[in-house]
Amino acid sequence: MNVPAAWYLVLAAVLFGIGAFGLLTRRSALIMFMCLELMLNAVNLTFVSFSRTLSDVAGQVSVFFVMVVAAAEVTVGLGIVVAIFRRRRTTSVDELSEMKG
Amino acid sequence: MPSIDYLAILPALVLLGASVLTLMLSALLRHSLSARVATSLSVLAGLVVLATSVAQWVDVARHGASSTIDHAVVLDGFSVVATGVIGVSLVMASLIAHDWLVRGPVSASHFYTLSLAASAGALVMVQANDLVVIFLGLEILSIGLYVLAALDRHRSASAEAALKYFLLGGFASAIFIYGAALVYGATGTTNLSAIGYFLAGNVLLAPGLLVAGGALLLVGFAFKVAAVPFHLWSPDVYEGAPTPVTGFMASVVKVGAFAALLRVLVSALSSQLTTWRPIIWVLVALSTLVGASMALVQRNVKRMLAYSSINHAGFILLGVWAGTVRGSAGALFYLMTYAPVVLASFGVLALVGGARDDSHDIDRFRGLARRQPVLGAALAVLLLSQLGVPLTTGFYAKYGVLLAAVDAGGGPIALIALIGAAIAAYFYLRWVLALYAEEPIETDRVSVGRASGLAIALGVVATLLFGLWPGPLAALAQHATLLFHP
């Protein structure tokens, strides 16, 4: 069975939307990280699908860069969450409102 | 193997090398690296970057703009000048941070490992000619800054600021790279020049993909430069991060992000001018007005400067909006003059903030100029420069972008920006008047370290000298923009 490339793009867009929605609405820092990862992986899927339809390898190379960046980002992010948790015993962003914008 | 022009990437290599060296020294030495040694190393690295940018300028002036590493990185007048600005900013930021590192609880080697790597990321951004390379530079810059914002473990606001910055910065990065993926799908390449050629030579049957991708790229950039309505993170992050880090953010991030934004719009998407102009128009109008109005109601000076920098971002975007050589030169000139001024301002704030870096109420500044005339006058000059008073660089910076916008047929938007500047003038002047107010509330003196003093003096001298004599700097910005890699 041959799945058209457009479907992959739609799937990626939906995943990206779920990630963005989750990041903006959820209140736990850890869940927000997961949403961030979901968004980046949706980007990877988009790159790969386009790479396939364009028969161009550059899109697949981009995916590796995005994966490396995502890994580095989550390492730093978890470090920050651990630092906050040690101090305040919470990872809910609602309780982190010392400053008001 | 693509050929590599090492002169082009030398500045980034120097900073990465210095960052790794600092890390290795701190790991291998028995005692922790002293702040004096670490600062010297960082200042030296900044000066080497500045010297290299001069050598690059000579090369570009002689041979013209070029690209290297399979056209992913460019060496042109624009990138060279932006590199020089980042070099100067790094030197000043290191000097400002020195006094804080000496008295503070933060390890100097941690600070410099991260700030040098982050500056290298900014250098990658100003030279990047490929959407994926811009993304890499952006992430090297941002990931360093997330940790820098969290460095002060004695104030819980520091870690909170870092988390906010991380979540919204990560969100912005994801949006940016999704935009890059869509543009890749529409044009078949992520190289900026190649996108430009493709769009100049082809008519897209379904431009929706390109428009969506371009819009997402713009949103990503707008987050990074803190343009309204994507600015909500910036006051909290500016307030929570250690003051020297805030100064570093306000200067280096702005230079890197605006240079990359200009390159994307001018080099890749110039044929789509009519599509992106309205978006930038809205960003300019909202940033100048909202930034200035929100600054009025703040009591914390770091938040005030955060909103003030949003207002400035609006002005720089005005140069971008013009989309002409003059507009780009105006934006570059704005960055060249704004970076030292904002760094020196945060230098004063770091001194007044005290050893624990936590007293940033506007009342702390009442009567400062009466108790300490030199420090007070320096801050007054820096604030007046940000306001845009004649005889300071701020005036010519604003004048340049406004003129470019009017030239490009943007009378209304220039007027809106001017109204924003007028509102901003009120809070700058109020602050300056507070400096000279009678009956000082606080009586303890602010101790001025030698390194911070030097950095603040540099900022004041630069704004006054080039305010009286802006010709050379303006000519440099103009030349740099003309030597743009197509």
C-alpha cells in the first residue's frame, strides 16, 4: 500500500499543533518538555516527507541537526527543572510566579 | 568535501576555543579559575574577534563578499560589522560581569564557558546563509543563555527566569525550524541564496506553503528579539536573570537575531516583500507603542529596560520593514550604537543592585547623581542616548531608520514609531530627573569596581563621541550593507 506524502505532512502538522497546544495549556514543566519534543519531532517528519517528495537528501541531513539540538535542549531543560525542584519542591509553572509580567 | 575559508569562520572558532579552554582549565586545575584570569581570557577572546573582523573587512573590501562551506556560511560586509559588534559586546559584558563574579557566588569559569559559547552561536547566526545553520547558531546562543540565566543560585527568581526563558525559547525555536521545513518543502532548499534565486525565477502555483513557512520563521524571530505580541517572556527573564547576563542578552541576542532576520528577508525572501511587510508593520507599531507604555508603569528598573528594549526592537524592525539598502544600513547602525549603550546601562544597574543583585527599585536611584556625580551623569547620558537626544548616537540611530522608512513610503508607520519614542521619552526623563532629585533616600555609596567602571566609560564615550561625529560609523554601516552577499 502506498501512502501519499501529503498524509505524512498532515500528520506532522497535527502533531505540531498538539505539541504547541499542550505547551501553551499544560502547567507541569515536564509535560511542557514533552510537548516541545513532540513539536520538534513533527518538524523532523516534515523534513523527511519533503526530502522524499523532492528526492533531495538535504532534508534528511537537517533531521540529524534537529535531533542533536533537541537532545541538547532537553538536557539543559531538565537541569533547570531539577534546580527548581530542589529549591521549591514543585514543577508546576503556576506556582512559579514570583515575578509578574 | 566542501572547501572551507578559515578566515570566515575564525571568529567563531576563537570563541569556541576560548570556551573549551576555560572549561578544561576549570576541570584540570586544582583551584578554581580566578575571576581575574577568566575575565582576562574572555576579554582577550573578544579583542581577537574584533581584530579578526578588521582583517575580514580588509579581505571583503578587496575581494568582495564570498560564501564558504558549500555556501552555508558567508563572509560579507554585513557579517563582518556584526561580528565586530559582538566582539565589542563580549568585551564589555566580560568587564561588567567581572565585579559581580569577584563578589558573587557564581563560578567565573562556569559563566565564561557559557557566555563565550553563546557568543560563538551569535557569530554563527550573523554569518549563516542557510536556515538550518541559522537554527544551529540560534540554539548554541539560546542554550548557553538558558543556563546563564539560572546561574545565580541565591535568588530563586534566577531559576524561574531560566525556566520561562527555556520554555518560550524552545517554543520559538520549534516554530522557527518548522517554518524552515515548510520553506524547504516549497522551494526545495534551505540555502538562503538558493531560495532567493528559486523565487526570483519561478512562479509558485501554490504559494500557501511558502507563506506559512515564512510567517512561522518571522514568528520565531519575533520571539527571539522580543517584539510585541511575542514579548511576554522578556520582562520576567530580564528581571530574574543576573544583571550582567541581562546586559549580555540585551546586546548579543539582539545583534545575532536581527542580523539573521535581515539576511532571511533580504537575501531569501526579498521577492516576497509585499507579503512580509504588513506583518513587520504590525510588529513595529505594537512594539514601539506597547514597549514604551508598559515601561511607564514599572518600578523595577530591569523591567523598565526590558520594555525599553522592546521599544528599541520596534525601531530596528522599522529599518527591516523598509527593505531597502538604506533600511538595512539603518538597522545595522542602530545595532552598532545600541549594543554598547544598553550594556553600559546594565553595568550601572549591576553596580547599584548591590552584592546580592536584588535591589533594582527605581527609588534606589533617587539622588544618585548628587551622591556620586560621575556615576549618575554616566547613567543620565546612557538613558538620554536611549531616548534619542541629539548629540548622542541614539539620535542618529532613530533618525536613520525613520528616514529609511519614510523613503520607502512608510510615513504612517514612522509616525507611529515617533509617538512610541515620545512616550518612551517620558519615562527616560523621569528616571534622569530622579537621579538628580533632592533628599536622597539611600545614603550608602555604590562602590564602582575598576572593570565595570571601564565598561561604563566605554559605553558613555562611544555614545558621546559618535554622537558628535557619527560620519565614520554611519559610512561603515552603509558600506557594510552594500557589500551584502546576494
